[in-house]
Amino acid sequence: MSFIDVIKECQAAVIFLNLKRLDASIAPVFKQEILKLIEAGENKIVLDLNAVEFIDSSGLGALVSILKALGSGGSIVICNARVGVLGLFRLTRMDKVFSILPSREEAITKIST
């Protein structure tokens, strides 16, 4: 079973993480999988974190690397972050770097405009 599922919706790649923790044990593989999508031409990414209960600094680092790989021609929107994960984004001020919305529908609308 893969730890990510990807669907195409309104010209965005919607990525669902099927894991509870985005930490040092999985962050490098996660980053590589998303970088493959970017290299294949995906430049609008919606990252659904509904299943994720914990992210550590390695997970945040992977997200920053993905954002950098997208460059100015791409964008990433995070959605469905749980309270604890959202708290980490706020604590590290990454909520100022990433666009974080409460629902997938809102994220797709934002990334499609």
C-alpha cells in the first residue's frame, strides 16, 4: 500500500497522505515522491493532511523543499490540517509561508484562481 494517493481535480494534483506521522522516517521518501510529480509537470498541488496527526522538523523541511522545487511557476495549498499539526505550523510561523485552508474544496478553489 502506498502512503500517498494522488487524484487530479480542477488541474491540481490533490495528494492524500495515508499516514499518521510525517517524520524523519518517511520525510525523505515523501519528498522524493512529490518531487517526481513536479518533474512530471504538476505545478499546482493540494496537500490533504487529514490523516496526519504529527509532523516533525524533517516533515516541515520536506514541505519547504517541495515549495522551493515548485518555484514561482507553481503553488502548494495545504488543507484539512488537524489542530496539532496546525499548531506546529503556527508555532514555527510556517503558516505565513504556506497557504493553509480548512477544506479541500477551498484549497482547490484557491489554487485554481
